[in-house]
Amino acid sequence: MNPINEYALQETRRYFLGRAATGVGTAALASLLNPRLLGADSAAADPQASLGQLPKLHHAPKAKRVIWLFMADGPSQLDLWDYKPGLSEYFDKDLPDSVRMGQRITTMTSGQTRLPVAPSKFAFQQHGQNGTWVSELLPHLGGVVDDLCLIKTMNTEAINHDPAITYIQTGSQIPGRPSLGSWLSYGIGSPNADLPAYVVLHSRIAAGSQTQALFARLWGAGFLPSKHQGVALRSVGDPVLYLSNPDGVDQATRRQMLDGLAKLNQRRLEEQGDPEIAARIAQYEMAFRMQMSVPELTDIAGEDEKTLEMYGPEVKDKGTFAYNCLLARRLAERGVRFTQVFLRGWDHHGSLPQNIPQLCKAMDQPAAALIKDLKARGMLDDTLVVWGGEFGRTVYSQGTLNKDTYGRDHHPRCFTMWLAGGGIKPGVVHGQTDDFSYNVTEKPVHIHDLNATILHCLGIHHERLTFPFQGRDFRLTDVHGNVVRDIVA
Amino acid sequence: MEIRHCLTLCALSLVAIPSNSAWAEESPDFGRDIRPILSSACFKCHGFDDKTRMADLRLDTLEGATAKLESGTTAVVPGKTAESELIRRITSTDAGEKMPPADSGKSLTPREIELLTKWVEQGAEFQPHWSFVAPVRPELPELKQHAAAVRNPIDRFVLARLEREGLAPSPQADKVTLIRRVTLDLTGLPPTPQEVDDFLTDNSPEAYEKVVDRLLRSPRYGEHMARYWLDAARYGDTHGLHLDNERSMWPYRDWVVRAFNDNKPYDQFTIEQLAGDLLPSPTLDQLVASGFNRCNVTTSEGGSIDEEVRVRYAVDRTETMSTVFLGLTLGCAVCHTHKFDPVTQKEFYSLYAFFNSAADAAMDGNALTPPPIKKLATPEQEAQLKAFDEQIAAVNKTMADTLAAIEYVDPMGTPASETLEPKEYVWIDDAAPSGAQLQGNSEWKFVTKADGQVYSGEKATTRKASDLSQHFFTGASPGLKVGEGDKLFAYVFLDPSDPPKEIMLQWNDGTWEHRAYWGEDVIPWGGTGTPSRLAMGPLPAAGEWVRLEVEAAKVGLNPGAVINGWAFTQHGGTTFWDKAGVVTRTPQDGQGFDSLAAWEAYEKAQTNSQIPGPVKEAIKAEADKRTDDQKKQIRDHFLQHVCITTKPKFDPLRQQIDELTKKKAEFDATIPISLVMANMPQERETFVLVRGAYDKPGEKVIAAVPSILPPLPEGAPVNRLGLAQWLVDPQHPLMARVTVNRYWQQYFGNGIVKTAEDFGAQGSWPTHPELLDWLARDFIESGWDVKRLQKLIVMSGTYQQASKVTPELVERDPENQLLARGPRFRLDAEVLRDSALFVSGLLIEERGGKGVKPYQPQGIWESVAFQGSNTQNYKPDGGDANYRRTLYTFWKRTAPPPGLMTFDAPSREACVVRRSRTNTPLQALALMNDVQYVEAARKLAERVMIATSDTTVAPAGSSSSAPADRLSLAFRLATGRQPTGDELAILNETHATHLAKYQADKPAAEKLLAIGESKRSESLDVAELAATTLVCNLILNLDEVVTKE
């Protein structure tokens, strides 16, 4: 912005605030501001302070914010994390009935005459101090494995995308419940008044993707007040819907229009006495601030070259997963409570070996860079990073199986996710699956348990963040969920 | 992608004033005060559900609460707090004894403990939950102070309450505010200045009522009322799950609009939607109405298990019915017996049984019209279809007349020879047939008698080869038709001095797999001993012309085959080829039958004849056994389609029929289709699903209503129709209350029962229970007259109060539940957009039809959609679609219209009867910057500039200059009132600042004015228009404009 305009802007704002302070009266002005927010600075003094509807956090939080790298469509745990060297002997042999145990499978493969085992084509190497096995597809994440807590025993009941992704995001397979992020916005709010508490970033579809749809409900507020729903920062057009002034209207002109608007609304407030008018005046001021703070957020020109390099070659390309990972860090720096980066494309029903390497390439380096970057800035301690999708994939091949190719169907009974940072033990592999990565043999972690654990890291008891609706106190984990104590630092 | 996040600093929503404290009274009322405490804190373990009941204690009935417990104590001893274990436990300081236990997350406030104590003290009276007892028409309360404020019976109840609270009602709102409020409330649009003026100058006592009656007659009324209903009905234009493809449901939406405008009685409205398909001989409209049950989200995701999905649909339909009509949320009972309301899991599945025989498939097939569906022709369309039929019939008549006029005599005589001899048809002689593309190892070489051997005509072809070699063609058109028993032939002459090892003929009917060879088997194509390489024996004699003949069927060329290519192949040697073709009864191109008898014989020999079935049957019949009709069929078919002498008479007629038929089909495709409800012919059995799991059926149940509510009416069928009749029974305790409450909520922001979706034990206690019952009874007794109910509400003094509020009253009653003032709240998403279009003059009031796609920011659908969904890419319709009422905006349920989501519209994936109402900066951004609103501001600016340019007469009482006139008019169009001098000064000042800017920067002005598809008025000064546009943008953002005052 032109510095002269900038100055004019400051002046008009001062004018406005000055007028407002005398016009509305100090008490009324104070009522425009969230008193809990004013206390944000003193949050350090009270670690259990809440900025949302919870009067107070239930215990001292380890994490102040969450970044979830959401691997939509269900990445194959067998080709990325869950090393099963014994499977090579089973190539093209039928999955033993003793393993499947008659459990239901999707109608995409239930009609196959055989369920032949497809061992991963990819080599695994040991990484880190504990020698954790990681696929050759993930060299960068292998490099930060000591910071990760791998959960191999994630499980869910849903076997199809739409219900499964709705389930992990909202705690119910049926549309209508609030998403995790909206629960956080509602429950504990966010320390940054100029940005949403819950931000969603959609990554452009990368090479090697086999992609399903997403749904607005996945970051929706369900029955919570709709202001708690996630705000998708967009990579095309305005990052926030309707953020930019129309062509031909610069920020100084907008300020002048807003000054006129504020004066007239102020008169209406005096006339009518409805505090909602005061709130509206404040919202317009905040909108004006967002018009400056959001472009500042999405402008990565100030990032140093070393940082950019770390996220890989696509980082400067708006909308890529790499760019979004960097943006997630910038959002975390600004105090945004929950950022969810969606990367779609893991639905590899066929030709998995031909496709998954490309998608891993788009994901691996930026995800590892985010960990390193947060760590370098001292932010990993209080930022919880989550990686994973709605379910895993089957050990048996869907469609063609030969030495070169195979496909994998949806698998809900075990899949791998990882957590890192705020409140989670690093360098841990939690839980065991059987030799076919088909069933959990030790320490299952249900998606409700995961959500309970995420809330726990943020200082929230998952059974006590509730909302009365339709005659019942609803919560994210429905009537389930146990904090996974083993992995909590 | 929606952006409804609030970055709010606003503390106002946090100022929670315990709503009960405002009207707490001396003696606790069981329903109002005690049951909610027990329900919230105790019923989970001591309630209705015997599976989770602890210590064998139930506190939801008198018997349970006063029963002697195993411990020897008694929870409640009426009148004796000291002996009541309940009181001892809730007041205990021993953590092991204290109730509710700490790990329940529940605790009682001192006030709640006090209430419980008082209740036991006063006799612990149990009453059934109020909403399960049918309402009786209460006496109108007598008023002590405010009787003068009474306009109709509603006010008596409201004022009585205010008197009890020691509050006074507000005075009547000024007339401008009033007409704007009621116009917005009844039509969703603001009044025009003319309408305001008319009202202001009408000093008759009926002035207001006249306005109300006018608005109730407006077709806009139905559009506005429908909008609320469509939230409840979860109406959308896509399936809502997975691919989220488009579905054709909009005729249902239009039906709802019509139903409101026609003032369809609410009982009928209910019956037709829940069970229109089960009514005796349902009308088209009733079938469309039954689409209410088809509005649920559906999927076709690969891998889904049908039964699981189908169960979800039935659960959704059951829950929607119960939320909308019963005000009960039975979702909990899907998995277990309801903890708080007396509905068992079994009873849930008994209700579910009413919806469990739906005929729609689990997988919607991602289709636009997944059955059951109904095609909906308007009378005009029916007439058009009929007109097509008539035209077709007329041509058919001409055809029949022409037929009748022909006196046909068979040139071959009758009866026809049964042994009609096949004839030779020469296809290749001297040249290849038309269209043939000549190919070969080397070019085709023709010889004449002068330089080689010729059998027939002028020329033959020849080929000299050292090994495998051939010449051939493909692409002949028309092709050679093969019939029953046909023989293919060709003439060959082998050079005796250079005979080949092998010769081969090949035919192409799409493939070349039809071969016959003579001589050695050295050409490797095809399979030995199959029609693709048929051995014909030794080479024919050399040095002479030999006719080769091959039965077509033996080389796989069956009747009906059409040959387009022919190859002459040899291995070594020198050959001459001549005249080739087929021996056939089949008329080839350019040939035809003129003899009926010949044709009959031919047809008889065909095994896959293309002629119509009945004609075929007739021909097959013995000639002397044919009926007259069969004879006629044969003759008619022959004369029309076959006979070379008569066919030309019919060809143009048939062409006419083909064209008409095509046109009719095209027209037919434009007739809308709507998804409707239907049951399977055979009802499905219904079982309790253990923990709600589709694959764990438990006890078998039959369709029934919950026992806490009245039984099905005598004689009512046990199906959806009976269920609907049960709902509208005048003695039903919930139906009318729930309905009037939702309407009340539309006007006042909150229902009398705030939880409009939940009238159960956990729902809010009604603020004015007697008023609710009075309205319910009145509604029923009026014959469920919806318009009358709306009129009753807006005619009340309560509704007509000024909405101005004092700080004291805000503190006392922030949500205006006591109604000491008129309603004041932000307009809904649709009303905001429609109003902006209306005041700017952009609104196009075309009613009904398919959903339209107005402006939408880029990437809303694309960023989430399934690749391959037919709603993956948003393509704005452009033109009028930008300016239609929001009701008609296309609604994709997984990515709903972002401008509406910003203002709290629901996604329409599930039934919603109460929208939230937020106040966020994203709303400010939308109203300031969305192209829809920027364009509206410009058109409003143009409108006021043009309106004030040709008049020098300033509005009465104003002496302002021209810009002031414009700004006043714009203000007035948007708010209904004149700006005050002070307000106008601010508008003028802002305008002057903007004008200075745009005079100095015309390109900026032009850019601003280029926003939106509509063209700007070129006659207006650019800087002036831009400045006025921005002031209009300001006006459209005024709190007063976005608020119903």
C-alpha cells in the first residue's frame, strides 16, 4: 500500500476510534470487545484460561493449537508406515479366513472371487534413534521420525468415504454434527481476533491422485452457532470470501465509506438502544482489519530462502500442499487455534504403485518441513501436528494384481496416523497390527480416542465440552472415546 | 466453501442471563422447574431407560420416586424433606454420597437444590410433561393495567405476563417502521416508497389491516413462507452425499410456494407431504407433495452396503417427521431407549416402520431422477403433447387413406410361388462397387481381352505373385446384403504355366474373419476348419474360367450380414479374377420387390428379419390360416415399406411422422420430473436395530405411534397416511403447538418454546404456555388456516410494538422473551439478497422453475467436488439468473451458496427448524464486496440519479440540492423512511469525499461501475455515479437496512 494512503488510513481510523470512544461511551466500547480476549495477554498468568464458552480449561494444556494435515481418501498404511516384511511370501495367495474373520468389506471387492494378498512393492528403511521402519516413499518424514508418534492401530467402523470422513471430523457418520475445529472455536476460542479460530486449507490435486469429494459439512458447525464453522482460505480469488474491495475502491476510500457507515450506525444505536448495533459496528471494523491482516498472512515474500527451500520446490505455488504447510505455520504463529490442511487423492483402488510415489512426493517434504520449521521456531512444543485420513487400505488387492501393480480397497480396521509436538511423546510407535496389517493386535486407537486425545492436549476433557441440542448434551466423541494415555507426554 | 466464522469480539452473546430467573415464582411448578432439573441431572441413571437405571431408582414417576429402595431409604417422601434420600444426597458434602456424582459432569446450583427442596416440601407433585397433554383453550387473562394495549387475544397473554413481571409494553411502532416490518415479514421484501406513502396517508382505522391483507394476497408471500419450510424439509437441488449430483426436486419446491399462496389448510399440507401418494387417486400435486419424504440426502458411493444406506434414509425420514411435526428429537432412540423423553427404542422403530417400506433404491445411481418419480405436464404442455398426437394421427390417416386407395395387383400372380428362386446379383464386374477403397500388396491390375483373360464384361483383374499376395477393397457402400441360404460366387482363371499354391476369398462385414480357400493350406490367417479359414478342396482346374461358390453361412456370414469388403488372395502363381457377387433372394440396393408374393417368400426364408413382429407372425402363418387382419397387415406393410411402385408414396408421410415423433420427444423431455414417495408393493418387515446397527436386527415391530401420545385415530390405515391423519387429529397434543410455535419464531426471533425442535423434557419451557395453547387451539379450530394465523400474529399489539429498547430492559430481558418490545433482528440471508435486488430495481420476479445459478465466487464447488460429479464446476447461468429471488438459487448441498451460508443459512443436508443468527465480519465483507451487492448499489445509484434528474421538485419539506435528493431517495428506498437532517449530512459528506476521489480518478470510477453483468447507464456522469454507488453501498450496509426494526 502507498505509504501516504496508509497514513491517511491510520488517521481516519484514529478519528473513528476517537469519535467512537466519546460517542459510545467507554462502557459501551468495552462491550464491543470480548473481555476474555482482553485477558489474552494475561493468559500466561492463568494457563487454564479459556477464550470461548468453556469458563476455564479443564487442565493445563500442553498444546495451544493444532495443525492437522488431513490425508483425505485414506492413504495406504501398508505402503507408507506399517512394515510387513513377511507378506512377500503371501504374494497372490488368498487372505486367510482366519485373518478376515468374516468382517464386512465394501461392495467394491466383496464380489471378487478372491482376496489375493498384495505385499507392498516399496522398500522400507529404519530411521531415527529407535530404528523406526518407514517406506522409501517418505524419505523426509523418515528424517523427522524421532519427532513423531506413530499410531499404527487407528480404527473406525465406516467403510466408505463420505460416512468415514464425516465420522472422523465430527464424531458421527451422519451429517449434522459440529466438526472438531468448530468445537474448539466454540469451547476455547482463539487468541487472534483478526483471524478465524478454525482455518481450512484445500490443497490443489496433485499428480498420482485418485480423488474423492469433500463436503462443507466436514468443517461445518453442525448445531453450534454457525460462526464457529471453519473458514476455508482459498487459493483462487480472495483468500477469504469477499475480502477484496471492488475494483476501483481502494482501502482509503473504503475507510471513508466505513466512517460514514459507523457514524450512521452509531446514531441508530443511540436511537434504538439495541446492543446488536454496537456489535455490528465492531464487526465492520474487524472486517476492515481483516482486509489488511489476511493479505499479510498469505504473502510469503518475507520468508527467508532457507525456509522456503525446506518446504520444497512447490512452496511458492499458491494452493499446493507445500504452500499450505507453510501457511499453516504462519497461521500457527498468529495464534489460529486449529488449521486443517486437506490433501486429497489417496484413494488408490488400482495402479497404486504407479500413482502413490508422485503423491508422496508432493506430501513428504512439506510435511517434514513443517515439523522442522515449527521445531526451529520453538513452536513444536505447543503446537500439535496430526497427520492422517479417514481410514486405511486393504492388504488384499482390488482388481489386477501382478508383480508390477495392485490396488487397495478401503480398510477401516487398522490404519496409521501420526501426531507430533504439543503434549505428545516423540519417537514412539504405538500399537501393533497383525502380519497382514488387517487387524489390531495391541492397543487399538479408535477415531473417538484420537479426538479425545487431541482435546486432552488442548486442556479439554472431551466429556465435558458439550452443547445442549435437541434435548441432549452433545459432544465430539458422542458417548465414546478414551484419551490414549500411553502417548501423552 | 462457507465462511461463517465469527471473529467476534462481541461480549454480548456471552452475557447470559438465566432465563428462568426473570419469571421465577414462589412455588415450584413440576413441569417448568423440577422436571428439567431431574431430566438434566438425574434421568441418565434414574430415568425412563431401564437398561441404564442405577440402584433401581427411577425419578420420572411418582411411583418410582416414592418407592422403598433396596437400601431401605426412599428417594422422595412428599412433604418430608428430612426423610427424603434425594434431598439428603443432593445436599451431602460427602463426595462418595453426593448426587449427581462428580464423574457425571453434572452438578446442581444452590437455586436448583432450593427448588427441589421446596418441591418435596410442598408435596412433590408429579405431572406429566406439559407437551404430552393436549392443549385446552385457556381463558383469556384479565388485565389490571394494560388493557388499553390489547389489540387481539394474543396481547392479553403477553400483557398479563408483563404485568406479573412489573413491565410495561412499548408503544406502537411508528407507521413507517410498522409497514417495513410487516412487509418484510410477510413477503421477504421491503415496501416501496409508494406503499409507505399510501399507508401514511391512510388514516382509517383499518389502514394497517388493509396492508396486511394486501401482503397476504401477494404471490411473494408464498415464496417467503416456503423458504422457512424448505429448511425443515431439507430441500436441495443435489443428492447431498458423495458425488452430490443434481436431482430434480424443484417441482416440490414450487408446490410448497403454491400451497402457501393458496392457503392450503395445514392439515392437508401435512397429509399431502407425508402421504400424498397414499391418498385415493392422488392428483399430480399430491404426488409432488409426497416428495417431502424424498428430500433426504442420498448416495451412490461405490462400495456402500445397500441395507446400511437404506436404514439411514428411513431413520432420516423418521427423524425429520418427528422434528417437524412432533417437535421431538428422537435421534437418541435410534441406538437406545431415550434417556429423557418417554420414547423407547422399540417405539422409535415402530415409527420408523411407517417409512421402512419406501420404494426408492438405496443407491440413487447419481441420476437426475432416481425413481419413484412423476412427470409433471402442465395443462398447456398436455395440450401441446396432444397436438403432436393429433398431427401424427392426421398423417397416419392420410397414410391409411392412401393405402385404401391403392388397388394392388401382384405382377407375379397369386398365390406366390413357394419356391421363389434366388437370383444372381453381380457386385463386382469390370469395377469394384461404389465407395470401395482399392488396396493390395500392389495396385489393382485390370486387363482386357486384348492383354489377358476376361470372363464377363470388358475387364478382369489379374495378379502375379511369388508368395502371399492379394488385392482387396473395403468401404463399399451400399454393402452387399446377405440373406438366408445365399451363396457367394466369383470367377477365377488360373494360369496353367504359373499356378498358385493356394487361392483364397475373404469377405469383410466389419471383420475379415470370413475366408474360404482352395488348394494347399499355406495362408496362415484365421483358424483351420472354422469359418475364418474354410477349406473348399483342391485348386480349380487351371487354364479355364471356373465359378467358385461358397455358402455364406459356412464362412460365418449369416442372414442380415452386410459385406463391405472383398479380397482376392493367392499364394504364388498368376490369377485372373472376374464377376463376383451373391446368389440371393434378398433385394440389393436399388432393387426391390414389386411382387407381394415374392417378398413373402423372401421374408419366410429370413431368420432375423427386421420387419415388425405382428407382420412377421402373419407371414409365418399358413396363407389360408391368416386372419383378415393378418392379411391386411402383410399387404399394408408391403405397400408402405417394400413395394417399389407404392413405397415412394409413403416415404414422405413416414418422414413427417418421424419428425413429429422426434419433436414430441424433445418437447416431452422439457417437461419437469419430480421425485415422489411410494411404498414397495410388499411391505418390509421392521426390526429394532440393536444399537442402531443395520446388521443387528432385534425384536420385530409393527408400525405404531409412541404410547405416551394418543393412539392412531379409529379406522386410520396403519401406514404413512394413517400417521399423517394421527398428526392432524384435533386432540394431538404436539402438532398444532409445534406449528404455531415455529410461525411465532419467524416473527419474534424466538419461539414461545425457544427450542422449536424440541418440545420434550429437555426442551425449553414455554415463556407463555397459555398463549401457546390458545394459539394452538385457535389454529386447529380455524381449520388449520395458515394465513389467518399469520394475520392474527401481525395484527397483535405485541407484534406492533416499537422495538426501541432501554439498557434496563436489555439487562432484564436480552432476548426479548417477555415481549415488552417489538422484534428487532438481522434479516435472513435470502431476505438480505432479495431486498438489495428489489430496491435497486434488479429483481426479476419470475416464479418457479429449475434452480438457477447466479454470481458465485470462483472455486466454491471446484475445491471440494468429486471429479466427475455433474456439479463439479459452477457455471453461472448469467443474465436473469443473477436477479431471481434467492429461493430459486441452485442449492448444492455439499457446497451450498456461500453468500447464504455467510448469513447462517443451513446446508439443507438435514432438517433444520431454527437457524442460528450470527453477527460476523465475514457478513460485513459480503455486503460490502460481493458483486451481487456492489452491482445492486450501482443500480440503486442509477435508479435514484435518473429518478431525480428529470424533476426539479424536491421532496416535500426538503430544500436540499440534487445529490441530497438522490441520497434521500436511496435511503428511503432501503429503509422506508426519510433520513434526518443529521443523517443526510453524513451521507452528503461521504458522497462529497467519494466524488472528489472519483473526479480525480475516472479510471477507478469506471472500474467500479463495470462490476456486475448489467450495463451501466451511459448517460450518467461517471464520477458522480461512482460516488453515489459507494454511498448506496454504504446504505445497503446500514444496520437499519439489514435489520427488521
